[in-house]
Amino acid sequence: MTKPGRKSGGNTKPRNAFYAQSGGVTAVINASAAGVIETARKYPRHIGKLYAGRHGIIGALTEDLIDVGQESNATIRGLRHTPAGAFGSARFKLKGLEQNRAEYERLIEVFKAHDIGYFFYNGGNDSMDTALKVSQIGEAMGYPITCVGVPKTVDNDLPLTDCCPGFGSVAKYVAVSTREAALDVASMARTSTKIFVLEVMGRHAGWIAAAGGLAARKSGEAPQIILFPEIAFDKAAFMARVKASVETQGYCVIVVSEGTRYPDGKFLAEAGTRDAFGHAQLGGVGPVVANMVREELGYKYHWAVADYLQRSARHIASKVDVEQAYAVGKAAVEYAVQGRNAVMPAIIRKSARPYRWKIEPVPLSAVANVEKTVPRNFITADGFGITAACRRYLEPLIAGEDYPPYVDGLPDYVRIKGKPVRRKLKSTFKV
Amino acid sequence: MTKPGRKSGGNTKPRNAFYAQSGGVTAVINASAAGVIETARKYPRHIGKLYAGRHGIIGALTEDLIDVGQESNATIRGLRHTPAGAFGSARFKLKGLEQNRAEYERLIEVFKAHDIGYFFYNGGNDSMDTALKVSQIGEAMGYPITCVGVPKTVDNDLPLTDCCPGFGSVAKYVAVSTREAALDVASMARTSTKIFVLEVMGRHAGWIAAAGGLAARKSGEAPQIILFPEIAFDKAAFMARVKASVETQGYCVIVVSEGTRYPDGKFLAEAGTRDAFGHAQLGGVGPVVANMVREELGYKYHWAVADYLQRSARHIASKVDVEQAYAVGKAAVEYAVQGRNAVMPAIIRKSARPYRWKIEPVPLSAVANVEKTVPRNFITADGFGITAACRRYLEPLIAGEDYPPYVDGLPDYVRIKGKPVRRKLKSTFKV
């Protein structure tokens, strides 16, 4: 295990820390940042300065570091209620060590220049893999660095953790929006719209789509149909279900995951179908499904594509999610100062009702590149709904509201100053 | 002026009242219903039973009436925080008196059978026209009926009123969502998405699109571009603005109204289908604009279509909007018992800062079929933003939050029992 602080004369010499946000952002990733930063400030004997990568790992590669010490306590507190990535994120996956050793060596070069002894990487599967590799090359190059992953992904597909910070809030947004839109279409169905399609995120895992199922209080309520990436799309069964729903209830609400596929593995959204208006496909399974229903059954439809709205909707964040996001950031720093390397704080469910949880470290090697999809027993036998077991799992994750403060009718989200750290290296790095 | 209650022996004999919801529903139309119902219950000497049309005016034509008296006080109170049309709405425009006298005569027949002396019609332009015609034929047929319109439309296009109940909440939703999604795309822009397009409602009037402009605290902040139906789409100017925004700020957020048109009057996206009122069914301009940018400039994009989510989003309703929605319902009943016929309660702005308003009656004849679009001086000279005057107008309308109660992480919206009134007529009516 790497030593987090080098002793000298009986005193711990503090080393600096690096924090970065990675991949698609969420409503609560900044709450994790707040957890990291506020906790780091409590360990001045271990952690000296805290730097953040501007736009994630790219900030490290290009030595574009933000001096977090310049941000006020009020700003850091405000991150807890501010969505998206305040320090900038990046979709940039470091390649394998063998394929691109230069990138890792550059990271170590930058870290060495700034005496960075702690690496906190806030992301999903790919990011946990990167954090693991940084810890390995640090060791291989004889540069002591403690790497801790901070979990984040709306996709909720990391293993070993009860859930992923960011998911609870998007789940709440989708459940609330589905319940609201369902009331709307029910009002209109007599003379107008009978079909409402809501497209949600989740390319490989249907967790977000599943959350739409929470909108129903009891069986038969909207959404009448959920389309999961885990279940091959059966058009005939789908149409029969739509028809039955309209005939018995007057309308049909459909929540469709962007990752829904035909039995041959092709996404519905890229299957060469025209969109709802006969235009060449622009991306968007929502309009594709809506148009399919109109062509087959002739019903008038509306569709919505929530896209970024769902994952940035801090205004309707889950309180549990905010608390967990903060807690994993806090735990990451605590693990680091304890000298735990190559771990990730995971959320462990102690009980479902009431929901009780704790944070425990799991090895990054067990997390990296493993994808947790919705298990079959969470999906009803017909493939169109969620089971009681799924509901039991999901319900605690959307519990509680954690409203941001408002000014002039709008959420008062903070912005960082983002003061850059003076560069120390002459060399540059092209990403 | 029609007498609302017929005197007999010095006592007022109460007559029954009819209430219906019409057209596209909103987050607060049920708050108006609550205002009507709770106020009607305070005038037992004037108003006997209160019936609601199931699915709007269709409920009257088919004698499908809901006995509102069967709904508990708690349910009616709950309507104040429940979105969409609890009694069912309809897109059904009565034709002109000359074209289809039979419909009006049928209404009077049903009203006569149930001794309905008050007609409250909760809707937009078309509905105010219907209320006016009902008052006219009542007079022509010697059947005394007091008709009061209750304004409602997310489009905010009714004249003579400072704003339309329903608009403030969709405006708040769009402003909040734009601010949130803008933070998201700003986080991602370095390596990924540079363009975010949010499509919003507003067929002929750009009020909802304008509300997106509130997301910016100061000039230059997102949204960088708003596309209004009032401004002919200038593709070259638009592309230049997108490019400049990406080059200087790294990204560009675009709020586009579904009603945006080319200089020749053609909608950027037209579905080709028409709704019950003969209006073109729109939706899908978001992906069209996003794709246009990609083709021309090659930027990676995301787009969202809020559709019903925006107008049913009671979870983020404007407190001012909820209060005004309730107030117009309450005033409608007060006008009716005062014997004011063929009027609509309008919201009169007394001052902007602080926002103070009152309710005053305006004649339906002055409201019906008049459309208030965004004035040119509310749109910046380049056609892509809102002016300070526009901001001054809009800001008070999204002020304050009015959160619904939550149970199990979800808003606790009420449902009515919807007990039908026993039919009295043998004849039926096909709509």
C-alpha cells in the first residue's frame, strides 16, 4: 500500500491532491466534489493543496489545473446544490497501459511537478478503470500516489455498490415527469392524444427506464409500457399491449430507453426507420416508437425526449442521492488519508424499509469495466413493467426532496472562479 | 344582463352550475377548478349543485356530467397542487352559430334539463369564443345563463390580461431546465457535446421560448440563441451566431419554439397532420435544428423535446401562477353571482417591482379569438434574444415555488371520484 504522506522527522509532510470529474455529468456530481473538498480541508496534515483538472483528466494531461483553494467555503457549500460538472468534465478514456503508456507517463510527470500524492477520479466504469491504471503505473514508476475512485453515473451500472450517485436524482426526475405527463395525456385522450412516449437515457442498462415505473401507484396505472435495453423488442406484443391499453384505459404511456433493441441487436433508433415526420433518422427512439404506433394503430401521439434535462435536473434531486453523493466524496478522502489505494467507496444497503446504508471500500479492480444491468427478476414476465422486487429496490433511492435555494424564481447555482495553477512544466501535451 | 338566480317570494332560488376544462391542459388549471369549486360552495343561495363536464364541453353535449358535490373538501384542496385536467379536457371547438346551431341548442337542452344557470369555461382563445356564443344563444333562446370564461393557456396569448394562468409555470420550467442543461453542456463541451437544443411549445406566440432567456443572469450566458415564431428564421445569421458562440464560449444553447418558421411561413418542422382545431400538429423542430447545425458546422449535439413535460410540471410550478390560477377561478364565480355575464377575469398588473396585481372583468367579446404575440421590443434587434423590457415583464411570473406534497419520493397528486350525474334526457348526441 502506498504511503499517503511521507514522514519527515516525526511529522507528516502533506502532499497535494488532484480531483477530476469524468464522463457524462449528473445532478449531484458536484455534491461529491463538495464532499471531497470539504473533507480534504479537514486534513491539512495529510493534504496540502487541492487541485482540480479543468475538464477532467484533460486538465491533468495538459497541466491545466484549477486551484480549488481559491474557492470560498460558500462556493464549495453551493456545489452541493449545483448540477453538472463545475470543474468541467471530459469524455476521454485513457487507453490501456500497453497501447498508450505516454498518457500515463505524462500524468505522472504532471503529478510529480505539482507533488500530487492523491488522485480522486469521479466517474463511471471507464473512470474506475483509469484510476486503477494510474495507481498501477504510479507503483511501476516508483511514484507513490494514492488513487481513489468516486462513483458517479446516471446509468446506475457500477457493480458492488447499491446504486450510483446521480442515478437516484434522474430516477426521481423520470418518475415525477412520467406521473405528470400521464395525467396530461389522460386529460386529453378523449378527443386528442392517446399515446405519450417518453424517451430516457440508458444505452445498455434499463435502470432509468425502470424508474419510470415508479410513477404508477398500483398495477394498471401509467406507464403502461416500459421498453428496456435488456429485453429484445417484440413489436407484435408491444402493439397488442398499446391497443389493449387504449381500449381499456383510453390512453397509453410508454417509457422507452434509448438503448432498446430489436432481437437482432440493432437499436430501434438506428434501424433505418424514418422519424415521426418522415425525415431521415436524426437519433431519438421516442419519435421512432411514436411513429410506429401511429402507422400501425393510427393513434394520435405526443413524445418527449428528456435528454440532458433528466440528468441535470437538480431542482428535483433525490435527497438520498445528494446525501450519498456527498458521502462517497467524503469517504474517498478519508480512505486516501488512511492510505487505502485503488479503492472506491461503495454504498452498502443495510435495510430496504427503512432504507439504511453505509459506505465501504471496494477494490477498483473489482469495479472497473463491469456493467450491472437490470436483472430479469426486476422486469415483469411480459417484459413491459417492473416487479415488486424492482420497486422495493428503487423506491428508497428517490426518497426525499433537497431543493436548491432560489433567487428571482430560479435556482441559485454557483460557479467556481476556476483560477488556474501556475504551470511548472515547459513541455506540452496534445490530447 | 342575465339574472343569475330567479327570485321567488323574496328568496333567491339557487340554480346549478357547469364547469369544464378545455384545450391543452396546464400545471395549474386544476388550481382554477379549485378556485371555482371552493368559491361556489360559499354561495349556496345562488349556486345549487356544481357539475363538471367529463372531458370538457363533450361532457355537456353528451350529458356526461360529473357531480362535483361528491368530491371531498380534501380532494378539491388537492386540486390546487395537481397538474393536468382532473375532470378531463377536450380539443373540441364548437363551430359558429350559423354553421352548427344544433350543438348550441343541444347544450341549452342539457343545461335546461339540469337547471344550469352558470357556465364556467376554463380555456384559451377558442374557449372564450365558445363561452361568448353560449351566452348569446342562451339569450336568443330565452334561456337565462350566465357565462364566465376562466383564462388558461400555456401559450400566454390571451389579450387584456397581464398573463395567462398556466404560462408562469411552464415559463419557470423552461427557464430552470435551460439553466440546468446549459451547465451540463458547458461541462461536456471540451471533448463532446457543443450544441444543445431545447424545443419548447408555442405555436404562434414565442412567450415560452422567451422564458428560456430568463436562464441567463447576464448577457452572453446561455441560452445564446432563442428562435421565436415571431421572427422569420434566417439560417445564415443563425449559423454565424452558433459558430461565434462555440468559438468564444465553447458551446451554444439554443431554445427553439415549435412554431419557428422560414421567411415563406413554413414551419421548420411540420408533422403534416392537423389537430381537431385544424391547426398543424407540430413537434420535432428540435432535432431538425440540431441536425442542421451538424450538417453545416459539424458540431456534436444533443437535443431535448420537453413536450407535455413542460406543461404538466407541477413539481416546479410558479407560486405566482398558482395564486393567479386560483384567483381567476374564484373571481369567475364571484362575477357570476353578481350577475356579470359574458366576461372573463383578467389579471391586471399594478406594478412590476414588486409585482402587484389584481383581477378585473373584461368582456369575452374583446378576448375571443384575439392572439397576443411577443412584441418586437421584447426581442433583441438581432432576433435571437430577449430585451430588458421582456425580462421585466417575465420575471415576476416565475417568482416563488409552490411545491406539492410528496409521498414515497413522488408528488401526491389527487384524483377525483368523478361520480356521474344521473342522465335526464332520452336523446343522445354524437360528437
